[in-house]
Amino acid sequence: MRVIDAPKAPRLGTPWGVRRFASLYAQLLRTGFAEAVAYRAEFLIWMFSTNMPLVMLAIWAAAARSGPVGGYSQQGFAAYYLCALLVRLMTGAWVVWELTMEIRQGTLALRLLRPIHPLLQWSADNIAAIPMRGVVALPVTAILLWVARGELSHRWFDWLLLLPALAGAWLIYFLVQAIIGTIALRFESAASLFTAWLGFSNILSGYLVPLDLFPRAVRDAAQWLPFRFQLSYPVELMLGRWNHEQALQLLGVEWIYVAFFFLCTRTAWRAGLRYYAAYGG
Amino acid sequence: MIEVSRLRKWYRVHRREPGLWAAMRSLLHRPYEDVKAVDDISFAIGSGERVGFLGPNGAGKTTTLKVLSGLLHPTEGKVSVAGFTPQRRERGFLQQITLVMGQKQQLLWDLPPSETFLLNRAIYDIPKKQYQETVAELTELLELSQLLGKPTRQLSLGERMKCELAVALLHRPRVLFLDEPTIGLDVSMQATVRGFVRAYNERFGATVLLTSHYMEDVAALCPRVMVIDKGRLIYDGSLPELVRRVRPDKRVHVKLSKPVQRADLEALGTVIEHRDAEAVVQVSQEALQHAVARALSALPLTDLTVEDPPLEEVMRDLFAQGRAA
């Protein structure tokens, strides 16, 4: 067999440098954004379906008409739930659905053939949708700044911490979904497990009801469980509930959870691939 | 380039009877059984070889390709591809292989193929110059210039498959695993894909392992074939030798200037087809010379050709023999 022009030797051993990673991730974000824009109608409908905080706001605002409930006035509830809506919009992830669907349909195989971790690509897809989320998040922010300006923190430090707190909240949400989705590598489906997690999360993250309103035992448990860092902690920062030291301490705990879930994801992924059956075609 | 030694891949599958009662029962008790998808196969493929991997549905072809490409962990045995152990999925390994599955696509559905090209360029860290050269070359070979800007969902099946091949080869892999790459394509598109795979193999010296239900693919592309049935390798050698072993008979195709009696044809061998002035007669290898001589002297011939039996028939007989055994 005649070799006319042998391919250049693959660049084996190329260091996975920061520049190389940044350039790859930038392309992943560009592709993710292009896909989010392609699905714009569906995406907007999905975002508008994130309306539970507004429903809860209506209920609690009515309850607080005759006086504060658990320390929350009507304006206090408005501030809490608008902050919760904003956090939820900015920390959305859906990797568990993508992962379980691709495992069942066998299309995960094509991602596994590429020299890039599939979760890295999904993370970029999820993050790339943030500008689209901004379409809803920006008006919410404007309303929040107007309606609840008296309830929001006036300390720059809280707003500075908000960025890593939101990043941590998103990472916890994303990594937990990745772990649960990875279980589908072994059992073909993990959607019901995620639904169970979501049930606990909706209650213990403060998404439905502020944690302050729970009985003391539940509240104490919720303070240290991971759910709280998905939503309640960033909201608490925006409402200026903690002094500098407490806020930093909580940020530390949040990122310990991030590290913990990151290690769990790695372990679950490696173990799951051993069982992956790559069904279909 | 590829070495496989005593490879076994077993799946554990849950067996259940149909019906509501069986569904209820399966909540409490789930019988499992091991299915031997690949059962103790060994082979080696050299650099630059084109090998056809044949077998009936469920024989273990795709499972073997998935093990070779690192998607599945072998239950037992050793596998080496380009010096790597596939299931470790090292970056250096993934940079050198590609797996094209005719029934699955890696193109981004709502975006034009050019977006997937850019994505793969970043993922495989392809230098700009090489990327531009490769895209230009693939565009020319596969006539993609009108397709790259259209959303993938608006391309026909054949157009999509051409783009799939291009995107799978953008990083110039040295090993190509092709699983039914021409499935569902029309005859002319099948020929285009075959021509392209051959051109890529010859140009880059790449190793090709191909599964296909279309025997033309295998006959046109693969000097060597491996046949797998029930997870076991039952043949490894050249295609003509396989045909000789399974169906040593030949087909004598005659065209006549005027119709003849069936009895005149039966004197040559077993008549398979007989229409007015045309016929196909099956003749054993030993009797071929005599049959041809007799046809030339006794029949009003306008044309005579000797062919092997169709490959589809050869394979059908081979698998029927396997089942009977």
C-alpha cells in the first residue's frame, strides 16, 4: 500500500496548558451559545417555567398582609423570593437529563470517543446559556432593585462574595446532577433518583420556603446540608444576613462541598464507565 | 496496529416474560443471564490494512468495534490499538482513532456542520494550517462546499453521512472503525463513501476496520475479511478464499441468439434462471471447464461469463452452516 502523505504525528504529550484549556473552553462556550440561540423559543419557555418563587411570593405576601410572618414582612418576602428567582435563573443546570437520555439512546458513545470529558462539554453548554437567561434575569434584577431596595445588603463585601457563592451553587447543582446521571451508566436510568433529590432540594435549599420559617431542628440540619448552598446561601448574602466572618465561613463550607462533589463525580464516572454498555447501533 | 488476544465481552441482561403479571413479578425477582456477545476471539491487523468485519445481526461485530474504540471494557482478554489499551481512553489514543456509526451522528443537529468542524478543531487541538488543508481536501473529495453552511437537520441522509465522515476524519485518525457507514444510502452515495474511504486509506496509510451489511462495500474495499458468528471468529482471510470455501461452485451466465430447451442447459449443470435467450447455470468447480466447452460447442451463444455466487448467498450459506453446526 502506497502512503502518499503520512499524517503528521499526533502531538502526544502536549501539556494541557492553561492557554490550551482556555481556547478549548472558549470554543465550547461559543458552540453552546450557538445551540442555545438555535433553541431560543424552547429555552425561553423553559426559563419562564421557573416561576415557583413567584407563586410562593404571592402566597406568603398574602399571609404577611396582616403582619410579619417569622420576621418577614411583605417586602421581606418580595426581596427573598426575587433573590431566589434570580439565583435559580443564574445557576440552572440540566446535565442529568442530557446524560440519562444519551446513555439510554447510546449517543453518549460519540462523546466518549472525543479526547475531552463529556461533562466539560455539558458544563460549557449550561454556562453558555447564561446570556439567554439574562433575558429573564435582567428584568427580575431591575424589579428587585426597585421593589426591595430597602431589604438588600448595602455592603460591597456581600456582593463581592456573591460571585463565588453563585459559582459554588451552580457547581454543586451541576455536579450532583452529574453524579446522579452517572449512576445511569450502571442502571440505565437515574431520573427517579434525581426527582427524589429535587424534592429534598426544593425544601431544604430554601427554594419553596425560607429556611428561617422551618422548625428549629429542620433549620439546624439544613444549615449544614449541601442543599442550602444551592440557593439559600447566595440569597442570604444578597439580603445581608451575615457579617464578614460568617459569610466567609459559609463560603468555605460551600466550596468544601464543591470539592467533595467533584471527587464523587470523578469516582462515580470512572466506576460507571466500567459498566457502560453503549447500547444501540 | 490492532492486536486482540482472547477477547471476551459478556453482558448481563435481565430476562422477563411479557405481560402485567411478569412486570409485577420482576419487581420482586429479576433473573439475569450472561450473554456472550464476543467469546474468545483473537486477531491482528497491520498498519494500513483494510479489513471487513462480517457477521449476522447480533454476532458481536459492533461490540468488538466498541471494545476496540475504548467504549466498552472487555470482560476478559487483551486489546491493543496503536500501542494503547483502548479502555483507558488516553488522550493520545483518542487522537488517533475514529468510530463512525451509520446510525448515530456527532454533528450538532441544529447547527451547520461547519460549527461541528470548529468544535472538533478545538477538541483535537488541530493546528490552524492542518485544519484548513484538511477541510479543503475533505470538501473537495466529498463535494461538501454547498453543505457546510446548512443546518444539519436540513441535510439529506446521504449529505449528513458525507459530513459525518468529514468531521470524523478532521483530526486525521490513523485507525478508522466504520460501523455500517453506508446504511440507508442510495447506490451512488454508497459508491461515493466507498471511494472516499479507499482514498483516505491510500493517502494516509490509515488502518480501516469496516462492518457492513452491503457486500459491495466489503468486496470493493476489503482485501481481507473476518467473519464473526455468535461471538466467535469463524473465518479470517481473503474474500475470494472465503467464497471458494463456502461456495466452491461457479455461476455460468449465458446469453443466446435464440431460445433453447431447458434440457440443453441442464446438461451443463443446475439451472438457476432461464428466461428466453438468457440463463444462469450453477456448475461445480471441477465441472467448470467441461461445462464451458460444452456451452461453446452446443449452444447458440452471444455471450458467456463465469462468476462467483453472489456474496449475499455465500454469507447466508456460511451462517446457515454455523447454525446447523
